[in-house]
Amino acid sequence: MTSLAHRRPIGSHLILITLSLVAVFPIYWMFVTSLKPANEIYSAALLPMQPTLDNYAFAWSRIPMLRMLGNTFAMAGAQTLLQLITSVLAAYGFSRWQFPGSRLLFGLFALTWLVPFQATMIPNYVTLTQFGWRNTLMGLIIPNMGSAFAVLLLYQTFKSFPQELVDAGRIDGASSWGILWQVVLPNLRAAIASLGILLFISAWNEYFWPLLVTSRVEDSVIQIGLQMFLTQDSSLWGPLMAAASSASLPILVVYIILQRQVIESFVKSGLRS
Amino acid sequence: MSPSGAVYARTRTRLLPRLNIAWPRRLEPYLYVLPAVIAIVFWIYRPLAQTFELSFYEWNLLPTAPKVWVGLQNYSRIFSLPDMGVALRNTFVYMLGLLPLSVLLPMAIAIVTDNIGKRARTIYRALVFLPMMMAPVVVAVIWRWILHPTNGIVNLVLEGLFSLEPVRFFSDGNLAIWAIIFITGWKLTGLSTLVFSAALTNISREYLEAASIDGASRWQIVRYILIPLLSPTILFMTMLSLLLASQWTFAYINVLTQGGPLGSTTNIYYLLWNYGFQSFAIGWSSAAAMLMFVGFGVLALVFLRLSSRLAFYDN
């Protein structure tokens, strides 16, 4: 290949192994600590001598873990679904037609990433309180029903969709709605699915908005529950790591199964916290 | 839209009802974009405008309390507000301190390890990317445990190897901000490395071969070919890192230090949060938020200008 590639890759492997270790060790350490019995917690042993699930039992009894995982799942699922629906429709509208005001409206989406959360949080909090949506799933979901990021990403995807197929559908007399459902969506299933994974992961890991919306632990999501657990029992490291592991496990399972799509869509979209 | 469509229209069974009969065709596009537009306008631009309005008032968030018009007072006093100086300085430390971990190191790693085989690459990718999957609170909890002064593994190792005194990463005023920058970087380095290696694989190999035939050294190739060709990616990642550094650090600050010790880790966003929801000084919070918004907007504009000037490297 190239002059750069003629080198033997041993040095590269060393660098990448170091980087991988730095990336993985903390997560490994979380799981290992969560499996250690109380008398081993403070040892630096890389494996538990007598692995136990006691920490999990304690953590799950201490905070309403199941309830919060359920809330998080419902929130992330509903939010992902709504964001997919609104952004598929919008991306389709923007990519098929040039209409008066379309550039302005599209610009509104492109500019949202400049608006920091902190510049909108107080009025949104007030609105939410007026709607009576504090401590509700509605309050967690509805304010995030549109995702500018998803619209922009899907717009690119829709733009590259072969125009001939759309035209063929049109000649067949299909309406724009029919073309969307019968021609466009079936062909873009993979792209939409990987966007969906991305949105779900971001929603699952969301912290800022739930912190504002929920004040009762049983109405809250797992991230907030974990933080509350940390403030209550800050030195119960075993149960704390068990709670953190429980909060991460669903996402890690998704990652292990779908890591190629996950990585590709993250890298393609640049960055997203 | 297509007049011939009507002529050749076949009768066909529709899975979904025809939705475009009731309104004129010209309205169709608007209906598609409407739900997303409403969501964005109602939950982002409306509150942004309201924050602007609130920045001219004094208010304590209580619905019953009156909003008192104070004009530009919130703005004129903004730099003398408590903790603002420290928060602004820390914001710059976060922005600049994160760059080595979010841009420099990933770029270096991507360039140096470009010679790795495909199969190995996939494995490293999956491992290096893992931190990006972790929720901020989980990350904060893990690092609090790893960096714990007496029982954390890092201090156990330091003590064992060099018999050092326990390092108080989060309660030492000089260290805490760097500990938070490190954690933020830990989450980002892998992703950023992948973005850079993806950009590298898009660079045509011919340039590099031509240069090496001409006798260019490896460093010359990196300096005069790779870095210029990567400049759009470098600019993009630098901009994202600068703009988002303060946002990314928020969760760690809130969970790990609450801005302490003695304000040494607070930043502008954390301060806004405190003004808004701890001291209920809505006017201050709103004015500071507006200044932030404008400041970061200008920064983004500068970067967009720069990158459109550099865009010719793309081809």
C-alpha cells in the first residue's frame, strides 16, 4: 500500500492495545467490583475470589431499580419512536420539494445545535410545570419529540435515494404518502434502524433534562436514580458498582449485538454526546 | 405533479389511505415538515426567545412572584456576579484542556496506527469506542471509585509502586479540574480516533506514494500532506470540542464535585444551572445564557468561515 504502511505494525498494536486497555479497564473494574463480596472490595485483585450477586440484591432493594429501568426503557423507546416519525416526515418533505420557505425552515434545524440546553431550560421548565408534566413520562418525552440531528442525518440519506424509483412510483399514480411508505422507507430500513439505535442510546444516557423534570426517585430514570444512590450511600462501593452495572447492561447488550452499525452511525454523524 | 400520472394511473390496492386529496398539492410539503418544525420551534426557539426576554427582568421562578423589569442591569453586572470570573476562567481551561484528548492525541494515534490490518482494526474499534456508550453518571461513578483517595485502584497502585501519599483527585483544588477533563477525554478519545482514521482512509493513497517516491520523509509526508488533507476534520473536531466542552463536563461536575472545591471546577454552564435552580436568580442566569449563546455563535461562525476557506483540500 503506502509508504506509511510499509512499517511493521508491532508499534501500532502496542499503541492500540494501550488505548483499548485504558478504554475498557474502568468498565471491567465496575463489573468486577460489583461481583466482589464486602471483604474483597478494597483489594486490588483483578478477579473476585468468591464472586457474589449480593451487591446486586442490595442495590435493587435499596432503590426501585426495576421501576426506574422500566421508566428509562419507556422514555427512551417512546422518544426514539417519536423522533424517528417526525424526522422521517421532515427529511422526506425537505428532500423531495423545494417550497417557499423551505431553506429558512431547514436552517432552523441546522442552527439548533448552536442553542445550548442552558439557554432554553428555564422557560421549558416553566412550561412543563404549567402543563402539569413534572414527574411524568410525558414531561420526559414530549420536549424531545423532534430531533434536529435526526432530521439533518436523514435528509442526507433521503437526498441520495435514487430519484428514478420515486419517479416510477409517481408514474404509477402513487401519492407522495404512498411513495414514502411503499418505495422510500422499505429501501432505507437499514439506515433508519441504525439512526434509531443511536437515538435510543442517547435517550437512555440522558441526564440533564430528567434531572430537571423528575424529583421523585420512583418517577425518575436510571441515571438520576444512580446519582441519588451515590449521594445517599457514597461509600458502599460494591452495591454502587452493581447499580452502575445494572444501568449500563442494557446498552452494552445492544452494543455487543449491533456494534458495527452503532460505531458506523456514530462516526458518520461526527459526534454526539 | 405529473399530468401523465393521471392518464396512466392504474387502479391498485392501497395499503394506506390516500392523504393528499383534501388539500391543495402546494401545501403537501408543509404538512410533512410540520410536526418536526413545531417540535423545534416550541421546545427550542420559543424558550430561547423567552430566555432573551427574561434576561431583562429580575425574577425568582415562583409563578406568583412578580417579574421586575431591570433593563440591561443583568448584563452590565454580569462580570461582577459572584463566581463569574472563576467560572469563565475555568470554562477556558476546560475548552483548551480537552483539545489534546479530543483532537491531538486521536489524530496522532490515527496517523501512527494507519498501517494496521483490517481484522485487527475492527477489534480495536469495538474496544476503543466502548466508553462512548457509557452514560455520564455511570462514568462519573466509576471514576470516583477508581480515583478514590484511599481505596481506589489508581492510588493503590501509586502507593504500591512509588509509595506515594494518596492523591485526592477530586478534593484537591489544583487537581480536580484536570481529573474532570481527563474523564471527559476518556469518553471522547476513542470516538475521535475513529473519526480521524475514517478520514484518513478517504485520503487517496496516490499522494502518499508520489511523495515517498520523491524521497519525502515520513514526517514530511505527515506535515505537508496528511495534516493539510485532514484539516477539514481537524477544524470540525476542534470546533465541536471547543463548543461542547462545557456541556460535556456538566454531568461530571454535578455528580463529582458540585463545582468545588472552592469553585475550582465550576464552569459557565454549571454556574447558569446554579443561578437558575439553586439561587433562583433567573435574570442572571438568562443574561449569562444569552451571552454564552452569542459568544459560542460567533466562535462557530469563525470556524465555519475557516473551514469553507480550507474546503478545497477535500478534493
